[in-house]
Amino acid sequence: GQNIDQPTEMTATEGAIVQINCTYQTSGFNGLFWYQQHAGEAPTFLSYNVLDGLEEKGRFSSFLSRSKGYSYLLLKELQMKDSASYLCAVRDPGGGADGLTFGKGTHLIIQP
Amino acid sequence: GAVVSQHPSRVICKSGTSVKIECRSLDFQATTMFWYRQFPKQSLMLMATSNEGSKATYEQGVEKDKFLINHASLTLSTLTVTSAHPEDSSFYICSARDGRDGRNTIYFGEGSWLTVV
């Protein structure tokens, strides 16, 4: 079956660094996406990993280890506007018709 | 990234009426679009796949006669909630796959809040 696990909620301090982990067990794998979703809004695309290693994009970085079924999203220099849910999604040919299996999201709370 | 626009962002309708939500890909053509529903603090639930020029494909448990999907052009898909009931109140989101970057990244519309009273 398809299973994606990520923590339900995390709290971090403004200006600090936070790492959001995601583990997955899927029948196939063809890429992993991270999305940011603010309350009441649709998800916005953050990053994409298909090969092992780190992808850096400004304050956000995403890491993938296919052998471990593991990814993380790293947010640096946290700002209050980073308070949101972060969704890990795996592209799996055996997943939904959109090819994506979504985790339930990690609600990140940024404190002053 | 690609732009997907959804309209209306918020709609209130009376029980028993129908409401239409539009999803447009603004800067690329999308032969396939997707419709999701999301309840508060829950994950996205894929409802159906909208295919340009052919019938939509519905996920198990989604009533195709209640949620009518039309994909009349390469840039527009519509979802019509027919005979709406209060339990249909939810956040509806569309997405489209952009194949131009080779990653087939899924981009989402802004979402539509539906309240049935």
C-alpha cells in the first residue's frame, strides 16, 4: 500500500532553523514534492527531488534518500509567514490518478 | 512556476441548488486536471481526474452524477456540484500538471470555499 508519514505539528522560533521529516513506503517512486499550504489556501509548490541529495532554493532546502524512503524539508531564517502546513507528496505510479500520494501535512508554528 | 486560476474563491449556495467552479491553466495547456476536496485539518482527497475531450475519471466513493466535471478545452475544467447539501460544504481545489519542465509538476489553483446553507 501507499503510506507517507510526517509529524503532525512542529513549533520553531523566528530566525531559527527547522527540519520537517517525511518517510514513505510506496509501491513505486518517481519523485517527491514538498508543498506549503497556508490555512484556507491551496498548496503552493516548494521543491522537487527525484535523485538522492540536497536541493537548495533560497531559505528552503529539500533532501532525499531513496534507499531509506526518507526526505526532509529544511527551512532557514524562519519568518512568521512560514507558519503553515507543509505537505510531502510522492509521485508513485501506483498512487492516485494524479500520480501523487500526499502525507497529512505538518503544521508548523513559528513563535516570536 | 505555472499558474492555475480557480473561480470563485468563495461561494454560498442554498441547499438543493447547483454551483459551478472553474479551473483554468493560464500559461500552459493541460490535457489533464484534477479536482480535490479538503476538510479542515485533513489531507487533500482526490475526487476525480478531468480529461480534455473525454469523460472524467472518478475516484472510488465519489458520485459522478453529483459532481459533474467538464473539460471542454485545454485550459479550462469545471466542477459542478449538483443538488448541493450542507455536507458538501468544503474546500475544493483543482490542479493541473505542467509537463514543460520535464518534471510534470502539479500546480494548484487558489481553491474554492463552498458553503451550502
